[in-house]
Amino acid sequence: MENKQNMDTKNPFELAIMLGKCLKDDPRLVRMNEARKAYESDEALSTLMAEYQVQQKAMENVTAGESFDPHMIQLIQDRINELYEQITQSQLYRELEEAQNAVNELMNAINNTITFAITGEMPSSCTHDCSTCGGGCH
């Protein structure tokens, strides 16, 4: 019963900190953090990302003037597209994207659960598939 009383006296921000600490060790967040580290530490991807940013800046510079060369714009755009394809097709990028999607689903489920606790109604984004959110509302 003491634990219940402690929960009743906590303010929402203290509860949010407790939730954050609990989530920190969730396998989905651990996976996302590991995927991010792998993605960011990959030298080949870092090189591609750096060039992608340079090409984006070059496109801004080329199109900023009053007169610009359509052929140059096309060359830069083609290179941007090529870099984007290389980056997004890499295994490390796909792993990070999958991990981020899993964390987004988790956070949406948590927000839905909080909304349900406040309003008594599940938000319209509820899938009614409790395996995606942990349930507790049906």
C-alpha cells in the first residue's frame, strides 16, 4: 500500500522521469541506440552523408542566383538522387529505420495509454491489437 501512496504523491514530471528510466532499458530503445551508433560510426556512410550535404548546399547555391544552368542543376540532382539511394539502401540505414519505427510504435502506444487513463477513451489511432501497445485498455 505504501507504494500506491508514493505514486499518488508524485507529480507528473517525476512520473515521466520514472517512465523514461524504465523505457531506457526497453529492448526497442536499446536496439535503436545500437543501430544509431553503428550507422553514425560507419565511415563509408559518413562519407556519403557528407557528400550528400555538400551536394544539397551546391544545389542551393546554383539555384539562388538569377541565372542558373539547368544542365548543372540536373547533374547535381542526379548525384543527390544517387547518394540518397546508396544511403537508404545500406543495411545500417535500414536497421536504424526499422528500430526507429519500433520505438515510434512504442511511444504512440504509451501516449494512447496515457490518453486513455485521462479521458477513458482510446485515441483513434488505437489498433485494438494489444500486441502493438501492451494493452491494458480492453
